Amino acid sequence: MAQQRNQPNSEKISCSICLDLLKDPVTTSCGHSYCMDCIKTHWDGEDRKRIYSCPQCRKTFKRRPDLQKNILLAELVEELKKTGLQAAAAADDDDDHCYAGPGDVACDVCTGWKMKAVKSCLVCLASYCENHLQPHYDSPPLRKHQLVEPSKNLQENICSRHDKMMEIFCCTDQQLTCFLCTMDEHKGHKIVPAAVERTKKQKELEVSRLNIQQRIQDRQKDVKLLQQELKEIKVSVDKTVEDSEKMFTEMIHLIRKRGRDVEQQIKSQQEAEESRVKELQEKLEQEIRDLERKDAELKQLSDTPDHSQFLHNYPSVSALSESTHSSSISIRPLRHLEDVTAAVSELRGKVEDVLKDTWTDISPAVTQPDVLLSEPQPEPKTRDEFLKYSREITLDPNTAHRYVILSAGNRKATLREQKQRYPDHPDRFTGCWQVLSKESLTGRCYWEVEWSGLGVVVAVAYKNICRKGNSDKCEFGRNDRSWSLRCGANRYKFLYNNTKMYVSGPRSSRIGVYLDHRAGILSFYSISETMTLLHRVQTTFTEPIHAGVYLFSDGGWLFSSGATAEFLKLR
């Protein structure tokens, strides 16, 4: 197969674009042949440049050439198809791995069947296979060229107007350009070498990556916390259910025992009442028997026919004794049993009330657990919407540096040369001219700071930020415990964990700060007739935060007496 491809006739019948046998072969004026569809597609991509080139020799044409079918090549292709050239090519796959396929970058130097490129040169703007790349390793001038992985987009680095390498970056128009373009179209613009702009943007990219990586770490911590929370929820629920079942079982047992006690008391009372009634019944029955016997004696005497005998026996008949019982017996209502029923009914009502009141307390606790995570609410758009979340901020005198004076109800901080006689306090900043708010901030909050002088830092920080000395651990924005926006006369700068980012925006003596603690959003705004977003932070706040300010000079961290920052009343 390789031998056939090296033969002259095989070179003539191959298209250097699709690397297959020519289909509807056409020939350019420079003598190279291509499939008609392949060369048309190639020139369609160059229509916007209005300069057309030959893919092999790079000859350019100012006008798109007309194409004519090469009849000789077409006949040769048909003849070779009949001899089985395509079948031989398909059967020799093992040799094809070195040749460029449809998705590969082809060597720009190879003719005929092109080899795969192994490197592209950003100076030559060409791609090379291993053989044709060797001069870049052997020749000292070529060794200085920058080689990269094979790329199909090398022509994008060429200026379409001047056919020159685009090595200049126009900061004004934010686009790459060539040196000649800087003389006309970009004349007077701020320009820098592309490598310099790449370095600058690379640093910004690193900052963005650091923020993303920090957010990934924060979210991973959150996931671990949520996983732990799930375990604790299951353990807590299982224990609560077990304890509840145990207590309800004990209550049921207690009620049943009390029911048995009441039943036993009722039965004891029943026995006592039945004994009393039976005793009375027996006495009455005995009295009946005695009366019946007396009646029989009197009847026998009454029936005696002999008067003398009657009168003789009459004195022996005893007088009728008085009854020891009432002549009438009424059934007493069992009032005490009714009282028992009433007492049990009252107890049932009390139990129902207790269960009802207790469930009122239990139900919200069960059905309304604390929300760990929620969907972030949309950020306000207008100043009126921001003002709905306004918070009045007061500064904590116990945190103020001794050169910082508080006034206006502890809402205003002023830098003075005279040291104040503040008492010692563990919360006081001793090295940085800073002060923190009394209020710890969570939820959604908004406040504004009016500043004057040479400069101020508007910041937020965790309460446990370091207070002693003037190291990075204490200064707002130079550690992972605080976020700050440095406001100077001509520019803004955002700092977090000692990583700085210059921020563009209109200069204003009033800065608005918006916090959505749960969503992890912190935004700084320039306030004038309109609100302009200066910088937004997306992070995870693990603790409540405090507002703060640092008073300083724009010429450096030098003493600047008279600088002020006031937290405004917005309502």
C-alpha cells in the first residue's frame, strides 16, 4: 500500500484536502488538483477575507478562480478504481496511522498523501509531521520558534488586512491586532504586547480559579455537613420515636392501672353495699317467719269452739312485739357511683385538654424544622428595593483604634492625630486604624457609607478577626476572615485573603453594601444619582459578620488626619 502511494500516478489522483481519491477533479491555475467540493468548501471559508489561496503552495488569488473539470485525471481515477486501488487502500489499515485523516491536522509541507502533524509553529504559522519538524530541532534559528500541539486555527493569528502576525493587544478595543493596524485603525489607542496582556489576564484567571476552588471547597464542606446532618437527623428521629413510644406506652399503662384501681374501688363498694342489703334482707325475712308463726297461733286460738278453753288459753298468747324496721323501705340512689363516673369523665376531659395543648407545642416543632439550605432570593434591582433591607449600623467603641474617634451616635468614624484615652479591651484594634460594628449581620442586609478625605476601606469581617498589631491577620481584606473594598481618589480595589483585584466604576463618596448571608452574596455599589455595581462576591459565610471601615491615605498606608466614614441612616 505504501509503495503504491509513493508512485507518481497515485500522487496525481489524491486530493490533499480530503486525502481520498479525487472526485470530480479540478485543477487551479497553479497546477494543483482537488475534488471540486473540497476546494469550493475551502474557498467558501475564505470569502470574508476576499483572498483565496491554494492549500498546497499557498499561492493567493485576489479573485475567486473559476474551476474547470480535469478530464484526464477523472479518467485516470475511474481506471484505477477498476483495478482495485480502493480495495487495496482499505485493506492496509496498519499503514494509515501515520497519515492525516479527516479529523487530523495535516503536515503543511507534505505533498500527495499528507502525514499527521505532530507540532504547529506559532512563528512559521505552519504544522509539521515528525520528518519535516526536524529542522526546528536542528537549526539554531528555528529552535527559537514556539511549538505547540497541532492546531487547525493558526490562520486566526494572521491579520486579514495586512497578512501579518497579530502580536499586539489593543486595550481600548479589547482585541488582537497586528503592528500595521496600530498605525491606522488603532492609532492613539492603548496597546500592549499580546504576551503582556496574556500575563495580566492570566492573573485575573488565577484569581477567578482561586475563587472557584474556594467555592468548591466550601460546597464540599457544606456537603459533608449535610451528610453529617442527615446521619444526626436519622439518629435523632429514631431516638425521639423510641422515647415517644416508651413514654406513651408508660402513659397508657398508667391510665390502665388507674382504671383498674377505680374498677377495684367500685367492686369493693359493690361488695359493701351488697353485704348491707343482704343483712337487712335476712332480718326482714326472719321477722316475716316470726309473724307467720304468731299468726298461726292466733288463728288456732281463734278457731277454738270451747269458750272456756279459749279464755283459759288466751293469756298464754304473748303480746305482739314492735317491728325493729321501718314499715316501708326505699332504695337509696347510689350517689357515690355517680360521683365516680363524673370524676372519671372530668379526668378524661383534662387528659384531652393536656394532649391537645401538648400537641399544639409539639406539632410546629415537628412540621417546621430549621431550613438548612434554601433557594437564593433574587438580588434587588433598584435602590428602593435595596432600601427594604436597610440596616442601621452603629460602631462598637470597644473595637475602635485609639486614633479613630466615633461621633454621630457611634455611626461616624474620624481619623485624628491625637490618640484617644480608650480603655484597654480585648476587642480593640491596636495596629490598624479600623473599627467594627456592634451589630452581627445575617440574612439580607443593606447599608451605605459616606466617606471623605483621601481614602477609606469599606469592609465586612468575622468577629474573631485578629485585633493585636498591624499584620495581615488584622487588616481588612488581607486574610480569610474579611472582605474589603478600598476606595481612593481615582480607583477602587477589592481585597480578600491578600488577593487584590482592581475594580472599575464611577467615583463616588457614597458606597452601598448588600449582603445576603444565606446565599453567600456580598456586593459593593457606587451610589450617586444611580447605583453602579462595583464588585460582587459569591462565597459561603460560616459565621455572622460585622461591618467595618479602615481610614487611610491614598498615597499609601500613611497617617491621614481628617479622613471620615459615616454609616448613614436610610429610613
